[in-house]
Amino acid sequence: MKKILSFFFMFLIITSLLTGCWSKKELNELAIVTSLGIDKTDDGYLVSVQVLNPGELAGNNTSGRTEVVRFMKKGDTVFEALRMISMDSPRKLYLAHLREIVFGEEIAKEGIGKALDFISRDHEMRTDFYLTVAKGSTASDILNVQTALEKVPANKIFNALENSEVTWAATKTVKLDELINSIVSNGKEPVLTGIYVYGDPEVGSSFKNIENVSPKTGLRIDYLGVFKKDKLLGWLNKDESKGFNYITDNAKSTVVNVPIENGVVSIETINSKTNVKGELEKGKPKIYITIESEGNVGDVSSNIGLSDPTKIKEIENLYEKNIKNKVETVIKKVQEDYQSDIFGFGEVIHRANPKAWKQLETNWDQEFTTLEVSVKVDAKIRRLGTIIESFQKETEE
């Protein structure tokens, strides 16, 4: 009997120490945030959130209301503005399913470092979301637009970023860890992809906009923004953004147009590998870039005869020149206009010669502007497609 009583009292003591899921929240108590927008105000921040409307996403019975709702509030800090949204939202904001963070262009130019403090500090956030900049507009405008195809605009931006990076090579997906590492690094500066609203943002907020075959307003992925630490300096164009991705070995696939014989041959890059080496020559740093690229002929609007091996070689030479020109152009542009080592050449020199880097590090911005970079490209055509000669060439003959 004593043993039973002892066991019973021990059981009571142990169970009294168990707290259970004290912080749990039911799903119907949460407002799931998919996008977060941060803009600058005169005395703080304007924070926008895009929240799922679960009743319009689940089941077949919908009321015709929008699938997402945007809330906005101003605050002295990002954290304060988010908490103030509780005055409008009937549910607690839940950030664990965040897909996209958008910085307004104004705050990006002034510096996103302070805003990043909350983003990196908050324990509720995961780090698998992407960060972008609202080109020529505010983040609140971006979060005010409904999208076709994807019911949730955050998914549209997320998937378009991944898709364009893989198939177009003029954009780049950037997550939180990569952005912060680039900001604190002394040998590599950040880049972020831009996104903009085409059309009127107010029209884009209407559900009727996406009922059109060709919506008058929508969201579109743009090219890369150049940063110096946490401040946006300016933008690269399409070819410069592609050149950046070739240098950083991020050009997975893209299209290269080669003008030849009164027409154009479009080449689909199917594989690209970049090797970047750094050396010190007579006390001066130098970078050697070697790019090996493979492509397939995707489109021919030229009189060129692809059955002739010498013509294939001619196309390959032009293919090489096209890639080399993109790479050299973006290096020159960034050195002269931005003086920001977005390519990570400083890290390459550091790995190659840590001792020399200690002397170069303190004045790397200036060293970067005069850094000599050698570019070598080896490009090959692997396939011509299901036909060799264009039927247009045969009809012309």
C-alpha cells in the first residue's frame, strides 16, 4: 500500500511540473502573413502585410471576396508598426509562412539595415523567404495588387523569382542569410532583384482587374539592384544582370541572340560553369574569369546554313563574344558608376592570398575600381534541334 501511495504522490508532483503547450494558438486565431512590405516615412516606417483570407481559399463555397487582405500601419520601428496592425486585424499576425519581403525603393536607398534587425531577430520567422526591392514605387503599392494565375500574390512573386532565375538568368533569388552575409562582408556587396507594378496600383487592388484576359495592372519581376552595404545605389539592365550571373556562376539557363547573315540565331544556354581565380601580380590584385558555356540552337531567322561545320564554328565565336561582352560591360559599369564589389572579387583575393588581403581590405573600394579583370569564354553548340536547315531557307532558294 505504501508503494502505491508513494507512486501516486510522485505522479502528482511530476504532472504538476508539466506546463503543456502554453503558447499554442488555434488556426482560427491566426492571421497568416504571406508578404511583408517596408517603406520609409518621415519619422519611422510604414509596414504593410498581406494576409490570407482562408475562407476564400478553402473549399468550393466562396463569397467572391479577395483571397488576401492588406493591412498597413506607421510606427517608429518595424516591430511597433506590426503590433499596431492588431487594431485592424481581428487575428494575431503569424509570420512563420512568410514568402516575400519587399523594401520600398526610398528606404532601400537610405538603408535597410535597421529594418533587417527585426527581420533577423524575430524568432517566429523562418529564413526561406525572398527579399526584393520595389523599383520606382513603394512596397505598399506592390502588396496592393491582385494577381492572375496565382490567387496569392506572394506565391506569384516567389515562383516568378525562382522561374526567371532558372530560365532567364537576369534575376536572382536572395534569402535573409545571404543578404546579411553580403552586408557584413568586406569582400562582397549585396544585390537584390527589383519588382514593379505596371499600370495603376489602385486598379490592381480590384478583383475585377484579374477577371480580364490581359489585366491592366500587375506585378513584374525586373533586374538587379546594386547595393553598397545596406544602401541601394542603382540598377543594372537586362544584359548587365545576365553578365553578373555569369560571373557569379548563377547563369543556369538563358537565351543568347547572335546576329549573323541578315538575321539572328537564338541559342538556349543549357549549361554554364564559371571559375574565378585571384592572384597578386607585382603587388597588384588581378582576377581571372573562365566561363564554359554550352547551348542548343533554339531559333533561326537567318540565311545561314547549319549543315556547314564552319558556320557552326562562326556561331560559337559570336556566342562567346556575346557572353564576354556582357561580363566585361557589367564589370566596367559597376567599377565606374557604383564602386561596389557585388561580384565578390575581394573574397576571391582573400582566399588566394590572406596575407595580402589584410593590406588590401581597408582600401578595397578604391582597389576594386582599378582592378584588372581578365575574361575568357569557351562556348559550344551541342544540338541544332529536330531540323538542321530552316524550311524558310529552302523556300527562299
